[in-house]
Amino acid sequence: MPETIEQGPRAGSHWPAEDETFADPTSGARVRRLTSYPEVGDYHLYFTEDGWYDDGRRLLFRSDRDGSRQLYSIDLESDLITQITDIEGFRGGTSIDHDAELVYFWVHDRLVSLDLRTLRVDGVHYEVPDGWNGGSLDVNADGSRLYVAIGEDVEVPERDDKLTGTFEAAPDTRILSAPTDGGEPERLREVDVWASSHVNASPTRPELFTYCEEGPWDAVENRIWSVNAETGETWKVREVPEAGGVGHEYWMRDGERIGYHGSLKDPQGRERVDDPDPFIGSSRYDDTDRRETALPDEVYALTHTHANSPELLVCDGTFEEVPHSLLYRWDDEAGEYEGPRILATHDWDHRGPHPHTRFSPDGSHVLFDSARYDGSSNLYLAEVPDFEELPEYESDRV
């Protein structure tokens, strides 16, 4: 591992516009494909992370277009693409401090920051000790601390899928609070289960974050945990029956509500029950004031969902039977959700990328990944029209 972390010569280099705008073949919504570099994968940041920056003008994404996975940005006004990182050992785990215009990520086993204006490495904030692996991270709401998960380096047994194998290996997990201006990290939580994959900080409350117990959803004790880093208090969020599961949690923009989806039976489609009872919804971080609605049975829990607020929700659909993103709108008068309506077609299948659908910060667009253009992943932005303009989704199931 090099003593210092420096940018390579390709940082700051540009690619011309690759975008194309078209009407969605199913809904008629206006969709803009942002990338089309041939035979490489372009992916937006994980759906829990707001990748817009520079007052919403630029969007950060990941790409393999120069031979290794690095960060890039697209100027949404000029469509110019800029390479943000050219760093050996870049591992991702990206989190943005939007006020400071800093981006945090792993390089080998070191957690570093980079200035999005100068493209210079700003500092090293943490180094993973021997015998541990760096996991999920997120910068808190005021930029003062990084919530960082590290997992014990254990041998994972061979199973049908990595999720089950790592769950059975049960690596110890530590969740730390690392000051961004230097100083020793504080250990906030230590658990004897795999919990290093999804740490998410509230975007408005510096002391709040969530983490999850990872593994098959119907096998974990409880998936979503909310933590107050100042008091040490911890809450379970959205417990479900033993046969069910919940997950893919994220914070809404108010920093008070946590969105999720799940299923009351067979949540990850392992048993293929006839009535899985999937649902989408949210609650406050203390597990009060739930708002939920049913998803189509064919979605199961094989999806992701997102919302800026509980008034309008988006769902990926699924790679099996629903190749569209679906919208739900809250009806205050009726006290329930309307929908679903079809927004955009992604043609997700087993070989393609997860759409990881999410709203733009102002709610005017939905961002997703899809391989429908040329078989490799590209970024798409769909404009969100009036809800009534979109076609209703009608299930083929009886």
C-alpha cells in the first residue's frame, strides 16, 4: 500500500455528452439516458446516497470505462462527463458531504476524503486494523463525523449464495464514529452478527443513523436498527412476523422518517409462496407513525424503493414480472396510497443491474440504472409527470 494517496493523471479528464432523450415506451414519460459508453458498466451511487452536488447541477456516478472502477460526474446542464478519481485501490463506499463538497470513500483499507472542486485528496480519516474489513460508511448531517462499520475478517463457508454464507459465518461488527477533523474514533456498537453492509446517517439529525443486521431477511433477528450516537439508545424499526422480512432501508429528506419495503411471507422469494403479502412504506426513526401499502404480489420483496417524503413513493418493480418503476401517491383525504402507476421501463432481468431507483432531491426526476440500451449498465433520468397522466399498473395475476 502506498504511503500517500494521490490522484493519477486521468483525474479531471472529460468525455463528451452521451445522453439521449426519448418517450418511455410504456408510460410516455420523458426519459433521458445519461450515459452510453460502449461495453462498460456505469452505475449511479447506491440508492441510499444522494449523488447530486454543486447545487444539483452535477451527478456523481461509478464507471469502469477507463479499465477500473472509479468515480465520475455528469454536468446535467452541459452533459459533459468528468473523471473525478484516478486512484489505485479505490474501493467505493461513497458518501457526500454536500455542504463542504467533499466525498468520502475507501482506498484499500483507508477512509479518505476528496474535494469535489479541486479533485485533490483532502485527508485520511481512518485506517482499518488488521483482522478487519472496511464496510459501509456515511457522513453525518453536520459533516463532523463519519459513521463507519468494520467487519471481522472471517472464513465464509460455501453456500448457494454469498448472503447465506456470510450470515452463517457471523463476523463480529463494530460501528464507529470517526471525527472528520482528526482524533480517535469512538466505538458506538459492537455486535456478534454481520452488520457492516448498510450504515445510513440521517440527513438532518447529526446524532442519528441506522444500521442493519444483514443476511436472509427471514433469518435475522431484526433487520433495521436506529441509533442515537449521543445517548447510545437503539431501537428496532419495523419488526415483522417470523416468516416475513423487511429491508433496503433509507432516510427520507426530513431526516426523521425511514423508508423500507418487505413481505409478510417469504420475503426474498426462497419458497415462492402464492401470497407473499409484499408492502412498501415508512415510519419515524423511533418506529412510530407507520404509513404502508401493499405491493403487487409478483414484486415479492425482490425490489428496492425510495421516497423523499411519504407523499410519493417509487418502487423498482422486479426482474421477474414487472419491468417498470412504479409510483404510489398518498391520498390525505382517504388516508391511504393510490397506485401503482407505471413511470419508466427498465427491462430489469437476472443478468442486468438492479435499477436502484431513487428520486432527485427536488422530486422532479427518478434516477435508475438499466442495461436495456446495449446490454451494459447505463444511467437514466425519468421526469415525473402528474400522477394522473401515468398509466395504471395492472397485474396479470388473478
